[in-house]
Amino acid sequence: MSLRQITVSLLVLMTAFLLSPATIAADITVYATGERGVPLAHAIVSLSGPDSLTPMQTDRPEMAQIRTQFEPHVLVVRRDSSVAFPNLDSTRHQVYSFSRVKRFVTRLYAGREAEPVEFERVGLVPIGCHIHDRMQAFIYVTDAPMFGITDAAGKVIFKDLPVGDYEIEALHPWQKKATSQKRSVRLIIRERGATERINLGEIGPDPRVSQRPVSNPLIRSNPFAR
Ligand SMILES: [Cu+2]
């Protein structure tokens, strides 16, 4: 086949692909709010949907330590992921969790001396540092094919989704409620997309400022643990 023939064949294939019903795509936008509709950053939103939904690719998740804080504050990973904890500070840290979902402690380390930690169970894992009390973060382990964290406007967008029925689950690491919130959404052909507003109720203070562990019932009772 000549280069021209190959190019034409590729264009025909791409056109067929773009016009097939399975690729008609729309977005789902989720807004998370707290009491009185205040936008909530750091809310964890996961999405499951039709079989044609391709799971998100997540490679080498990391939770760094920068200026004596964890970065990001909230990290979502798929079950059986290994998370690295690179220390970018000049001081040493010792990362740990006492949670029932994942109990671990690294050695006191600098740079990348600590081994990555594997998260084998689904649930919310509070992360701390034995040296610095104000260092607090959260890892949420999920089986959902798609997930995200809300930005400062309380928003997360899942783009180019195939049509079908979706389940949205939202929670916040500082929340006072004992359950996550769930919603069902149907994306249909020609629809531009869907927007869901999810109120997560009363949220506790930022633990990085209060320097106290959050009093989140999800962490105590672990309803997501398997
Ligand atoms: Cu530390």
C-alpha cells in the first residue's frame, strides 16, 4: 500500500470511530458544597458507569512533602496502587497511618529513601508525620474507574464520557457525616452533559491549621473497608 492509501484508510477508520454511538461523549460536572452552599475544595468524587467507560490511567501516584506539608492534601488511588512519599524538604519526615484501611510507618527519611506503600483495601486513610503534627493528609483508595478531587471552586469535571448510566459518590475527608453521598446520572445521546450539586453537610476545620486529627466518622467506622 502506498502512503496515500494508508492515509486514506486511516481517515476512513477514524471517521467511522468518531461517528459510532459508543463514542458520543458528554461531560459530568460535580460541585461539592458544605453548609449554606459554601464551595468545598478537597472533596473526593468517584464515578462508575457503563461498560464502555474506559478506566482512568493513573501511573506512579505520589504524595510529596514540601515546606513541612503533604502535597497533595488529598490523593485518590486505585486499589493495589503503590504510593511514593518523596521528601522534598531539607528536614527529615516519618510518614505513618494508624487507620484500619492501611496501617504503616516509614522510617525517618530524606529524599526518596522510604519505600513506596501499597494500599490493598478500599477506604479513607488519614496520613500523618511522626515529627510534625501539623502535617496531615488523606489517601482515598477506590475501585471506581474514574475519580477526582474538587478544586477551590468545589468543582470536578469528568470529560468525554460515553452515554449511559452513572453513579457518583462524593465525600470529604473533614466531613462530620457518617456516610458518603451518592447520585445517579443518565447521559443520553445529544445531551451536552450533566451537572450535579452535592451537599456534604457540616465539615470540620482544616487539620493543617487546627493541628488536630479530623473527627470524621468515616475514618472511625470505616464503612468502605473490605
Ligand atoms: Cu514531618
